[in-house]
Amino acid sequence: MSESATTDKQRIDDSQRLTVGLKTLAQMLDAHRSSVRRWLQQAGIRPIVLGRGRNGAIRYKWRDVEEWIESREHTE
């Protein structure tokens, strides 16, 4: 795959992202997962729980997270 095709696919993936995991958010924000979880909880962003127990996955709606990040960028 060419470099331009790879960047086009990445743009599509980023623009169509529906949910995002805590680990990914922590990497994006360069923070610990527990900090990101606390920030999201304080912002009122509720997780989506998929499955149960150890094999369950916790995700957040990308649109909610994106709005929260944008609002934080404007306040600081």
C-alpha cells in the first residue's frame, strides 16, 4: 500500500471512529488510564460496557470525547 493510501485510510478511520478505548485515550492525551477515567467521569462522559467480567470491554463514544477535548482546548 502506498504512503498516500495509508494516510487516506487513517483519515477515514479517524473520521468514522464511533468508540474509543481508555488505553487509546491515555496514549492520545499522554496520561495514565486512571487519570483519563477520572477526567471523563468528572466531565459526565459515561462508558459503554461491552461484555462482562474480565473479558468485557469499556469504550467511550468518540463524539462525546472529541467534544470534551475541544472544550478543554478552548479553556486553557
